[in-house]
Amino acid sequence: FFIFLPDALRCVGHTRANYYRATVDQLSERRTMSDFTAAYHVREGFVLRLPDWSVHALLASVPLFVSYLYFNGELFGYHATLMSLGYVMLMGEGVWLASRATVKPNGEDRLLLLKLHGLFQAAALVCIAIGVYCIYHNKSIHSKPHFQTVHSKAGLVVLLFSTAVPALGVLGFKYLGLIHCLPESTHAVVKTLHRRSGALTYFASIFVAMLGMNTFSIHQGMSTYVVMFLASLAGGAVFNIYYARPQVGGFFNTAPLLSSIE
């Protein structure tokens, strides 16, 4: 929904030729703007100009509220807190860092942002892994069956993607050199698959998280709706940044962003 809605909105009164009007040269002429201001100005469509602090605040608010509602020292509280910390906050910050890197030319600044992106995603995976262990062990000690709810089944799919996407990222990161083991013709495809599947995984995780919070056994009335609303805002804010990146070609195009990733 987050990914395809802007395309639908843009189709009213716009042609595909008007999707991407900016070039790398146009970006370089906007030196007086911040990186993200320049990025927002090169896109047309349903893009909001959000200050960076508001995105960070939204991402941090979700695990804070989740921990306030559910963290009581028991395994389920650890599960809810760690999953919201890993998926919503840390993975969201990772998407933010990667999106910032796309408006940078090849160089040390871009490379640093991509390294930080990798570190945040690695930290997210650690939190997610511990969170999954907590809920699995919690069900085991209470003799409850596993993967019976829509939340758990959808979460398992997202979890599988959460392990595959970083593998694509490691493979496509030129700094590590692994991509040179592949034919040159596949490099752009690997990088694009990483970006697209990573974005899809993140936004799907927001949806799965809201499914979990809406479970009858843990629903806490209006407080739950507040957290769900914050989670949807956080997902929308990250999508806004992801969507605002300058791109070459359409959604399914395999051309690299701006230039090859370091």
C-alpha cells in the first residue's frame, strides 16, 4: 500500500515521462540546500518535506510506547520491545541512512553512510533474533502451539526476508569486494533487488507489527490504537524519505541509483 499509492496518485494528470526530471547535474547545482531538501526538490508527486528530527522522533517513539505498554520483565514484554526496536526504529534508521547516501556522489561521505546503514541493520537483526527467541521460548514453556495466528505466520515470512535482504546487501556492497565474484551484468540487478526487497520488508514489518498489537489477548484499548497510529506514521515517514530519493527509471527498473554503490 505504501509503495504503490504514490504511483496511483501521480498517474492523475501526469505521464510517466514526468516522473523523474532531475539529473545528477541538477543535484550538484543545489549545493546551498541540504541533501534531503535537494532530494525532495527533484521528485514530483506525493512527497512531504519532513525535517530529519521529526523522522527520528517518530521512529524512537514506537519502541518507547511499546515498552511502556508491554514490558513487565516477562518474555513477551522482551519480544514486543525488541521487535519494535529492531524493525521500526533501527531498521527505519537504516533505511534513512541508505536513502541519504543516494543523494551523495561516490566518496567518503557516501561510504560512511552506507557503512552506518549496515551497522544499523546488523543491530536490528540482533534485536529481532533475540525477540523471536523470546516469543518462541515463551510459547514453549506455556505449552502453546507455534505459528497459529495471522501475525505469527506473516511475521515468519517477514523474518525470512529480513535474513535474505542483508545477504544481498553484503553481496552488493563494493567495499567488501564480494560482488566482483558475480558477472558485471548482474551487479545492478543485485543492488536493485536489495533496495526494493529491503523497502518491502520494512514496510511489511510495520503492517505485521500492527497485526500483533491488534491481537485480542494483548489489546489495551485506546493505548494500543495510539501505538498503532505512531507505527503507521513512522512507516509513512520512512517511506516518504525512501520515495523522495532521486532515481533512474521506474519502480521495477534495474538501473543503479545515481551511480554504482561504493
